[in-house]
Amino acid sequence: MNGPAGPGGAYTWARSFRLWDTYFALIWLATLVYVLGAGFPGWPVRAVAAALLIPLAPLYVWVGRPILCGDPPDERQAVRFLAVALTLFLPSAVLVGETRVLTFALVPPCFMALRMRWALTAVAVINLVPVAGWALLWRPGAQDVFFNAVFAVVTFVFSVALGSWIIRIIEQSQERAELIAELDASRHEVSRLSSAHGALAERERMAREIHDTLAQGFTSLLMLIQAVEAELDHDPAQARRHLALMDETARQNLAEARALVAGGTPADLDGASLPDAVGRLAARHAAKLEVTGPVRALPAGPEVVALRSCQEALANARKHAGSSVAVGIRLAYADETLTLSVRDDGCGFDPGAVHDGYGLAGLRARAAEVGGTAQVDSAPGEGTTVTVRLPLPDVRSEVP
């Protein structure tokens, strides 16, 4: 039979063998005492029987124990060990009946190291042959033969029951060790997947942050550069205004990059309220802002999502609808909801069509992170409205 697998199982198996070593030693010593102190047969026969038993102790320590501790035990080596042990035990047990006490130490190794069929054969030999040989050698009375035969049968049945229990215990130990190993492997896999998921979520978050801040800022810079190139010859004043806007946009991008590296709040929200931050965005994009409802301080999550959503919607309006379109922003505070709407009167598009890019998908994902929704309403020639609704703590529940 196999020993428990794994470092923990091997340690438990080694500890249990210390108990088995003690048990074997006690049974061996008790057998010697019984043999030497028996009233029959005479002293020379008992001395021979004891002499046959003495080598069993070193045989077990140097040969048997290493075999039984194997994982799994080598069955061929175990057969040779048990054959030598029985060669010493059986003559002694035939000579002196008290030697059969050693049966209790020889039976368990049979079940530890041998397959069931061979184990049962060895146990039958250990329990029955000594009685038969003792009866043939000494010719005791019928009553003694009967009682010894009954004792041999009882010990045989007990040995089978004990062996089955030993096998079941070892099997349970193996199953438990395998389950522990699987649990450890599963724990490591869960940890690895959790780390991978965390890294993926962080990459996705950073991708959204870069798209909503730096990428949009660079897009604005490119569009302003194009406008300046077209205005340098015939409208220098407007070109200078656009150059000033480019300077402001570049500084804002630099501040956003620093905020991303530091992991802090967006630059527009640093030390400012959400309406102020949205107002600065509206000014940079020449949009009109309307704020309704009781303005109040909100958790950082909804404010960041609202600001990033506004940035995305304004960038899309400038990129797809054109820089000359009129854009309106509405920020509505309610007891349980914050609503951001960005509308432009540009060319519009079909929301049902497949569109490349990260913007709209990132906008919806960002809103979903705080339990909100993002909706895009548009049609060719009718402009576009982006509406983001975010849940808020009920202001009425905050009033004591």
C-alpha cells in the first residue's frame, strides 16, 4: 500500500511509524518473556525458541522498517523480509505455543506491504500453521487442540478485520493527502488567476484613463495645430487664441500624466468641485454648461466617472461632429442619481452600426463600475446625445 503523498503526508506517516515501532518492540519483548517463562516444554526447547525470536528485532530495524516506510513499499522486498521473519517465527511457534503472541506484530506489516490476496495468505500461515505444527509435534489432548484451534481461528478473523481497517486507514490517508495536494494546487491557481485578473483590470483601467485624458488631449492638440496652420495667413488673432488653447491643453495633459503616475484624482478635480471641473472642460471646448439640482460633495468614484465621461463625449463631438458644432452639457443632481448629458448638433451616426475604437465601450464600462449606465442616442443628421446616469447615496438618508 502507498504512503501518503506530499511533505505533510510524509511527516504524518513518519510520526505514525514511531508509534508502530514502539508497538512492535513491546510485542516482541512480551513474546520473549512469555516464551522464557512458559511452563512447557523444557528449558532447552524454550531457549531455542527464544533464540529464534531474538534476530527478529534487528531484522525489523535494518530491513523491515525501511521497506514499510517506502512510498510505496517494494512488494518483492517485503515478501523476502516476511519470508525470513516467518522462517524464524514458525519453528519457534511450533516449539512453544506462547510464541503466537508475536502474531499481533507480524500481521500488520502483511497488510501494509502486500496486496490483499498475498496478505491474506501470509496471515493464514501466521495464524494457522503454528497451531497445526504444535499439535502434530506435542500431541496434546483433544481439549487443548480444540481451544488452540478456536484461538487460531479467532485471531485469524481478528487479523483480517484489523488488516482491512489498516488498509482503509491508509487509503483514507492517501485520499486526504491527494485532496490536500489538489487544494494547494487550486489555491495556487486561484492566486495566479486573481493576480492575472487584477493585472488585466489595472491595464484596462489605465487604458481607459489614457484614452480619456492623454489621447484626447493629443487629439485636441492635433486639431488645434491644423486650425492654426489654416489661420496663420488670414486670421493671426484667431491663430494666437488657438495657440493659447494649445498651451493650456498641453499643460492640462502634463497635469493628467502626473496624476496618472501618482494614482491620484484627475487634475481638473484636484481641489475643485465637479461642476467647476466640468465648467473648465466646457470652456476649453466652447460648450455651454447647465447645472440643475442641489449641488453637493459626492464620493470620488461617481465624480471621476462623470468627469471622464464628459471628456470622452466632448472629444467624440469634436472628432466626429466637427469643431464648429454647438455642444451643450447638462449636469443634474437628484437625491439618488447624478445625470450627465452631452449633446451636439453635428452630423450624428447610427448607434446600431459597428464602430471601431475604445471610446463608447470604455464609457459604458466605466459607468458600469460604479453601478451606472451610459446611453448614446443619435441618428444621421440629427446630432448625438450621450447620457450617463450614476447612482448616489440618498441625500435624505444622510440627514440625522
